[in-house]
Amino acid sequence: MTRKSIKEYAEAVKGRYHKASKAEKGRILDEFSKSTGLHRKAVIRLLNYKEVARRKRLGRPCRYGAVVAEALRGIWEASDRLCSKRLQPFLPEFIGVLSRCGEIRFSAEMEALLCCMSPATIDRLLKKWKQKDRRSLSTTRPGSVLRSAIPIRTFSDWQDNRPGFVEADLVAHCGESPDGFFLYTLTAWSECVPVWGKGQQRVGAAIHLVRDRLPFPLLGLDSDNGSEFINQELARWCMGEGITFTRSRPYKKNDNCYVEQKNGAIVRRVVGRDRYSSRAAYERLNYLYTLLRMYTNFFQPVMKLVAKTRQGSRVHRVYDPAKTPFQRVMNSGIAIESKRAEMSATYDRLNPVSLLKQINATVEQLWDLRERHPGEK
């Protein structure tokens, strides 16, 4: 007999079996066992089986459906895929900016759902759209004996939490080999400037340009021990301008952790690790960084470390709510008044979605200018 026919037979016998006496039940079981070949215990279980109503799913009901996830994905893409801990505090303002620019139209209920999400919920909803990346070469060479005259940075003369004290570093666009000529990027605060080679004068000119762009006075400059920074010209300029010039300890990259993080989060993430050495690539990099400085400063919130405690082998870190560089500068009270008005006017007219499209288009153009290996398409 097939399984289906056995079930049908059981349904036909079940009513008579439940009403029968003990002796009659024994005969029904013997007859059922002989007819189907099942063991008596199996027959008993089959005849006593009751359909159980499906239990409701435990826990809270699902709050964020596919429609909310798609809306969140659109905002996440417009933010250039921010991590959840940086995106979540910025969501209300960013949704307001996108609405002002006509990029999105959400109901009040949808906005409320998006704004009350936790970072963990954002990660869960965006999980299927996330990806990963790789590392690059260092081209830093020790500076001259002058570095003995430039003090190693100590926390007594350096105020990380105060705008004006800036770390600087160079990022090499050398591809897989540091040989020959190639372009660099100077990173300082959230400003990036392309540099034609690694000459001291060109690096110094890039630092002057960064200083002019900063919305606050440059009070301190901290660099690594490379000769492009540790030189008489830059040291004299800093001394004449009243700028505290310090350097990190040799082979201690974490001394410049803020700028090292910018190297990865801005330059490497956007430009990549290819080799660039042409004038056309330099011009494209310059234009790209003009767009990036606006997008990064106005629409990319960052978190600052507030406290760090150690419990045995575990370190617990506490960060402040994520804010954009623009928000931090405006709240600090140290910004130059003319710069405050200029930044506010710029912020009011920017569209983050169109700005991101321009950045992606420029990156595509830059990609076509990379130096290719023989045989590479």
C-alpha cells in the first residue's frame, strides 16, 4: 500500500477505533497491521494522531518590510554606503536634504520608520548589498637630521579635540611598484590635494593650499618622518606662522591614526590603488577632490572617540554621535566668520545625489587614465 492509501485507510478506521472497547481496539490494530505491514505501535500513533494548529511566530511582528528596506538602500547609496553607526544619527538631516533636492518623496510614516531604526537594524536590512576591499604600498623614506629639531608629538602640546590641529600624510598612486615617477595625494583633515611628485616645494605648496581652504586657523601640523615634510623650508614656514610643527614616532603609524583613516576612507576607497603619472590624471584628480571635499565635508558624518577603558584583555570604546565635519566646525565656535557664511550658502545649494553621480563619473574617467601593464586591457 502507498503512504497516501494508508492515510486514507487510517482516516476511515479512526472514528470506529476511538469508540471501540479495549478488545475491539486490539482486533482493529491486528487487522490494520496485517493489511498495511506496519508495526502495532506505528498503527497506534497513526490512529491517535491529531492535527495541531500551527503556532504563531514568537516575538514581535515584522516592522520593516521590503518597501522600507528598498527606501533605506536608496538613502544608503546616496550617502556613498556609510556604515550604520555613522548613517543612523545623520538619517533625519540627510532625508531632509534629499527631500529638499527632490530626490525622494516619503510619507510621514515612512520617514518615521527610517529615522527610528537602530544601527543593528540598518545592518540587517542592508546585509545582502554589502562588499569588501585590499592594502597598498608605503613610499615614506626617513627625513634628514633636521628631524631631531622637530619634536615628536606629545599630548601635552597637541589638542586633538580642538579644530586647528591637523595631521598630514601623503598617499602614493604607484600601483604595484614604487619605482619611477607617479602622483601623490596630500591628505590633511578632510582635505585632499593632488601632488605632482614628492618634491618638498610641491608638498609645501599643497600644505599652503590646504591651509587656505580650512574654515579655521591652522594651529598645529603633524606629519610622519618623510623628507617631504621634514625639511628646512616647511619648518621655517611653520615657525614664522606660529604653527606647532610636530612629527610622529618612526614606524608608529598609529600616531597619525586620524589621517591614516582618511587615507583609506577617502583616497583609497574612491581613487583606488592604481598607478597614475600623467598630466591628464593629475587634472582629473584635482577635479575629483574638488567634488569630494564638498561631499565629504557636508554629507559624510564621522564619529570621534570619547573614552576608552580596559577590562583585562578587552578594550571598551565609547564614541560620540556621528556628525559631519561641517556640523562639527559650525558647533565648535572657532570657524572664521566669512567661512561660516560661505559654508552655509554652499550647503544650502548642494544636491548629494547629483554630486555623487559627478564623483562616480569622474572616477570612471580617471580609471581610463591609469597606467596599464603591458597586455592589460
